[in-house]
Amino acid sequence: MKLYASNRSPFVRKVLVCAHELGLADRIELVPKVVSFLNADEEVGRHNPLGQLPTLIRDDGTSLYDSGVICDFLNQQVAGATLFPDQPAARIEMGQRQAAADGLLANFMRWYGERRRADHPLTPQYVAICRGKLQRVGDAWEAAAPAWRGRPLDIGFIAIGCALAYADFRFAAENWRQGRPQLADWYTELSSRPSFLATEFGGG
Ligand SMILES: N[C@@H](CCC(=O)N[C@@H](CS)C(=O)NCC(=O)O)C(=O)O
């Protein structure tokens, strides 16, 4: 399998954490790419009409996206794997956590993209909207975190871990740990797993 990837992408990191957890990391050849909303990559676009990372090329040449679908596919490659629970209520609850994490990451992508634009300044109103989403999601996770302790790892928890890691990587000044001790403790434990340590963000 080949994965169009960037070591700065939190969505790619979700896939790589899953691959490490499932023992599949050495079956995935990484193809480094730099893409952004304003700078498409023609090769990635041939395999994914959205032109986004991550995009997986399976051994039969067919492609898969987005990160959640790729993770589901990887989970299916390993007999007995449980990153996507089968039980319907557990799957919905897990999906809700993944959706919140992916939504927060999409918010970070917009925020970071706007922050880097040279042609116009980031308005206080824009920052307030982005920051509000971070604060509300962070508060919801702080309330939920005590019940997460000791739960089996799944894609929802991996996605939350990648979102918090990205907050540290690109938005350290937002200090998401402030006032959220339960979430901070939970994340410290999660992020010390070998799968997270092996997939640290890199580059600028
Ligand atoms: N929903 C997608 C989001 C992927 C995404 O936003 N990837 C970013 C890189 S972190 C990207 O490719 N941005 C370029 C673009 O949106 O055109 C997923 O879960 O994979």
C-alpha cells in the first residue's frame, strides 16, 4: 500500500497511529506530499478528487480517502481488530468522538490557513469564532474525559489525540490544557503510546 502523506498533517497522523496500533506500519510506503487548499498536487488529485491528504493507494491500485475510511479499511485488514467496534451503540458513540475531533481539526485548518495569508489580516471576529469552537469542544472533552480512562483504544480516541497534538503543534498559545486537568491527564497517557511517539509531527 502507498500513502500520500505529510508529517504535518493531523489527518495523516490518524492513519499512521492506526497503522502502528494494528501492526501494519511497515506495509505502508509513505509518499511525501505538500498540499494546501490553495496549492493542489496534480498526482494526489488523480487519486482523490478532493486532492487531500491522506490518500491511500491499495495494492490493487484503487484509492481510498478520507482518513476515517482509510482507518476503517486498515482495521478490516487485521482479524479481530477493534479500533472500530461492531456493537451499534458503541460504534455511534465512537463515531461522535471522531466527528468532533475531525471537526475541530477542520476548524484548525481554516484558522491556520487564514493566519498564514499575507494578503489580508486575520480579523478578531474570525479568531473569536475559531477559538470558540476550540473552547467548546475542549470543555465537552474535559467533562467526558474521566469516563474515558481505561476504555479500549478506538478511532475516536485516536482522532481526539491527533487533534490535541495538532493544537500543541500549531496553536500552543491557545493553551488548551488550561482549566482542563482531566483531559490533559488523559492525553498525557494516550500520547505516550508507541504509536503516538512514532508519528510525531515534523517540519515547519
Ligand atoms: N476529511 C479529510 C480532511 C483531510 C484534510 O483536510 N487534509 C488536509 C491536509 S491536513 C489537506 O489535504 N488540505 C488540502 C485541501 O483541503 O485541499 C480527512 O479526514 O482525511
